[in-house]
Amino acid sequence: MAKSKGRNEKGGKGRGKKEPKVRKQVKKKVCSFCATNVQDIDYKDLTTIKRFINEKNKILALRTSGACAGHQRLVAIAVKRAREMALLPYCTSR
Ligand SMILES: [Zn+2]
């Protein structure tokens, strides 16, 4: 059983003092579509869609946007449809 290589003994690699981890209480985001009971997202509704893209017109990640997985999927589809219909740009010039 004594096969450990001394790495986990005495607190890892021994660089400085180990600070105790303090977890911040993160308030859980509520999906805005679930809160308003939205079933489908229209690609023509640009005011809604534009909340889910950044300044480079990329679709925001799920952890950033705060939408649930199902609604995030619908948002992504709506953004891609809006791009196809030339309502939104694919990308901005660098
Ligand atoms: Zn949702």
C-alpha cells in the first residue's frame, strides 16, 4: 500500500502556504425564457436574440448567457437562422 511518491504527503508540491478554499455562494441564474414560459424563439425577434451574442457576433456560451440547455439550443438555432436571412452578420471585420 505504501506506493505514493511523496507528492500528496505534506500538502502537494510545497510551494508556499496553502490557503483554505472559500467558496462564494453563487446565486443561481434563472433562464429568462423559462421564467416567462417562452416555447419557441423567433429569428426575426432581434431584440431578444441580440442579448445572446457578443460584440463579435458570436453566440454566448451557456454559462455566460444564463439560459437553460433547451433554450440555449433554441437561441443558437435562431441566431443561425437570422444570419442566414442576413439579419445578423456572421462576423465583424477584425
Ligand atoms: Zn429555459
